[in-house]
Amino acid sequence: MKKLTALALGLGLAWALSLSALAAGSQPETVTPPAPAAYSGTLVLNGTELNTAGLPPAPAPDLIPLRLLAEADHGAADWDQESYSSRFYLEGCVVTVDCATGAVTVDGSPAEGTAQIRSGVTFVPAAVLDKLEGYSVNRHPELNTERIDIATPNGDPMIQLLYQLADTAGIGYSKKASAAELEEYKYLSPGAVTRGAGLLPMMTSPDTLILCRAAEGKLDQVKTDLEAYRNNQEDTFSWYLSQNLPKVQNAQTVVSGDWVFFVIAEHAEEAVAQFQAAAAALE
């Protein structure tokens, strides 16, 4: 009886092993699917190549992934569900794309060409950027390459330094202002500077950064204007969101030649040190 039981168990085990081997042999060979196609062009913004990893292929060589460009150039993008459109903010301009038709407008006026959307990425014709003030696009047709070079107003060395100082100072979202706007908003007296720009605060924050070149004989006026602004901010934040008051009281005004740097921020001292190291390169 024991022999029969052992024989039955042996046959059952052999049968099970045979079925396992048969099943394994009948399975198809595993094949690794090819990687999805990716953006193959080179996009260069103000001399710096942008990271295009993860982007889908461009529908055509002269189409540009607009959100990547806008955000890399200190702009922004948003989506309007009601109108089924995307908006892109580039240096004071608004480019709107109708996602149903591909129609493109710049500040409300129709632009040439049609946008195309691939895997959620909006591509617009490079010619759209040619219409923006201060922008230029070089598509290098003579080189037979997919490289596109884009120059914007933010390529100005002074503006690039402005944003570098803001990063060091810890200034987040703010409104960029030209020298003319700094005068218009009464941060500076008319004619006090020959060049300049600023990152101005939102209502809930005093964070401010101004970089400017004083006009001849106007250096003291610029310093007086900036001190008046600091006093105004101190008055405001002594009763409103007073946790910001120490930053205002630690505001820094630094002069290097004709250049003046003013900052209210969490890391004002670090930004001052960076300005002092970089000021010599400003013209």
C-alpha cells in the first residue's frame, strides 16, 4: 500500500513539473517596447540651452514648446477652462492659444500660423515670437539643423543679474518694472537714473529689489528716494503683517560707482555680497 501511495505521489509530481515546463515554454518571449519618440531639437534662450527632456517631438522643426520657453524666461502660463484656451505671459505680452482650433493671438490680435498640441504640450510657430517687442528668433536654415536660438529682453546682462540677485535674496513672485515704471510708480524721481529695473512686492510682502544706474549728479537723489520708500514700507509693516518688519528694517542700499542696489529680502546681505562681486562687469 505504501509503495502504491509513493508511486502515485511521484507520478503526480512529475505530471505537475511537466505542465509547468510546458507552460513556461509556451509563453511568448518578452520584448522591450521601444522608447517613445522625444523632442529632437535644440532650444537656446539668451545663450543658454534649455532642458527639453520629457517633451514630445515637435510637429514641425519651426514649432516651439511655448510653456517651457515662457517659464524659462521668467514668464508664466495658465489654462482657462471656460474658453478652452491657454495663456502664456512673456515680458509684458500675453499669447493666447485656442486649444480647439489652434488659433494664436498676441495681446488680442491674431498671429500668423497655427498652434499644435502634442501630449499636453503646446507648440507655436517661431514666427509668433518674431512679433514680440525685443524678441528675435534664429532658426539657422543655412545649417540644416533643428536648433532655434531665441533672444529676449531678459538677455540684457543687467536683467540677468537682477534675477540672479533675486534668487540669492530669496525673493519669490514679484512684478518686474522698468526704469520708466519705477519713476511712474514714484519709487524714483524723474530723470534720476539712466538705466534700471526692479522687482516690486506683492501686497502681503515688502520684498523689493531695485538695480539702477544713477544719472550724472543724481546719486544722492536716488539714495534719498530709496530711503523714503524704505520708510514708507516700515510704516506699513509696523502695523500690517508685522512679522515682515525685521526684513524692512534690514533693507540694504549699496553703491558701486554709478550703480545702486536696493534690497528688502530674507537674505539681503547675501545678495549685497553678490552685487558687489558682479558690479564691475556692469557697463
